[in-house]
Amino acid sequence: MADPDAPRPDVPMRRAEELSVPNQVTPPGPIFTLSPEEITRFFVRARRDPDTEHWDVRLDAALREILERANDFVPSETGGILLDDPRAKLAGAPAPRLTYIAAFGPGVENVLGKRVPSDRGFSGRVYSTGRPAQTDRLEPDDPLLSLTPEIGSIRSLIAVPIVVGESICGILQLANRRSGTPYTPRDKELLRIFAAYMSSSIQNALDAIRARAQARMDDLTGLANSRYFHTRLAEEITRADREGTELAMLFIDLDRFKAVNDIFGHLAGSWTLHKVARLLADNAPPAALVARYGGDEFVVILPGADLTRGSQTAETLRNSIAGAKFFDSDPENRQTPTPLPRITASIGVSSYREHLAPGGTQRQRESTFLRLADSAMYRAKAAGRNRVEVADPED
């Protein structure tokens, strides 16, 4: 395999000082990006668990810094970062389209979110070959020409592939050299060297997001852990107090879970907890936070949900667990009079607006809110298990 850091045949060997960045560079001006919600999906390829990892501003900062530094290396009138859609790639799309997720220059705010093919045209050539390229003339059918009403004429163009891990995921593209002259082989070599920095910058930001997400994740189930649950509970109560919104809590405990460990062993018990966690995550509302509280106990925070919606969600989750098939037979074929356990759950529901009395500190309200749901869960156990009970209002 050829050394990726070796000079390209069309670029003569240069001393390091000849590839230095100019000291005085005109700033690129405002840098625009897609919204956090939109841009997150383009980095799902590097996220461990889409249910527990969220947008982090450091990634936005990394994209902006990349465009600023690229303009330092090769001053240009416009520039942009185009990424493929990883979900399309995972689905087997032969040529996922490239989407503008960040850009600078006149009119670029109007091209954000627009897509171009990844298998044809100048951009497609850089993406599909994985090699830097420059040109002073686009072919008449190049898809980039459709963007000229927004950004003006493209007199010259230069681009390098963006690599995350070992996969090409997009390109960095600059247009119209600020000096007015065409891009040079030296410019292409500068950007090729810069591509290593660009890849490291994105990877470092993603690693920081992943590390922070893992710190709030329960290792067995992949749900939020109890520490992060308490952090979010405090945040949601503060928001509910500030905005006067509703908030509901579910406390979930599996019924007769000890029988699973006694019959099948602790490994099967762990597998059961993992499957229950997936059922809860898949059937909870999108805005819910689902966490493992400890052992076979789970908690769910439902922002904006009143008591009716909270109770409906609890029934949905209870039914999803009761209707799932966990065990077909004793895996060790032991002769035992003990019936195979049926996995069900008892759930308690509390409403922040309807069940908590006024007053008290924030910490007291957090504790009471959780305690009321917990007490309702125990009443569900006492009433026969596999049922939902609503909390009694606080005195």
C-alpha cells in the first residue's frame, strides 16, 4: 500500500517551511452550520448508542475551527464541509448523497442542507477516489453548478476527503482563491497535509462526546445510570418550575425477577435486564429519559406529560414487557417442578403538578417526587403485580 503521506507525483518535494501558513489571513467571515438536531445524524457513525448520546457543542466548534484553519491554509471566498448520510450507507445505498452541514462565504446560508451526488461531478470524484483535487473549470453537467444562484460563479475549486476512523465520510471544499488566481498544486498539498489535522479534530470531539456519554451510561443495559438520572431529574424539575410545565415519573420493578436467576442463572438474569431495557427504550416517548435505577428497578422521566399521559405510557411499557417472550424452556433441560418465570412489571406513576404539595427545597421536591412513584409501585406489587398504580397526593 502506498504511503498516504508521500508526496503526490504532481507536487514536487518541498521543505517544511515552504508549506507554512501565511501570518496574515483574511478571516472567512460568519460560518454557518445546520441546527444541532439536524447535524447530529451525520455523526451517528461514531456514536456508541443513539439513545444515550446527544449533540455536544464541541463538535460544532470543531467544524467551525476546521473551516477557519482551512481558510488560513488556502484563503478562499467560500468553503464548506459536505458529509454523507451514514444511515443511507448502513442501509446499503450505493451512492449516498453529500450534504452541506457547514459553510462560509456569500450566500452559503442558503446552501446549508442542500445535497449533491457522491458519485459524479467534482465533489463526487474527491469523495469516491479519496484523493485531493483541484480544477479551474467544472463540466457543464456538474451538480455544483446548481448552487451558483446562491453563492455566485465558481471560478476555481479545490477539495480534500474527510476521514473519520478509516472511512471517508465527506469532503472539505473551497472555492474561488481569494487572490483571484487559480489554485495551485502547492495549495492542494497544503490541504492534503491539513486533512490529517481535520480528521484528528473531528475524532477528538467525537471521543469527548463518547467519553461523557459512557460516564452517564449503565454498562449492562445501555440506559442512563442512576447518577445521570438524578442530574436530569433536577434539570427537569427546574424547567417545570420555571416554565410551569407538566412532569411525570414512572418507577418500574420487575416481578419475581429472583426466579430468573434461580432457574436460569445470573447470566440469563443479566440478559433479561438488557432485553427489558431495550423494550423500555423502544416503547417510551422520544422525549423520555429511561434509566436503570439499580438491580431490576428502572425509572422513566416524562417531560411535559400530565398524569393521564404518564399513566398511558406506564400501561404501554407494562404491556410491552408482559407481551414479550423471554424463555422457551429451561436451557439446561433440568427436571424441575418450578414453572418457567413470566417476566412482568409493576409500575408506579407520580405527577409533579398533581401529587406534590407546594413548598420545600429543590432537593426535597426531587426526593418526594421519586418516593411517591416508588410507593405507588409497591402498592402495585401488593395488589397482585403486573399492574400500574397512581401515587397518592402528598400531604
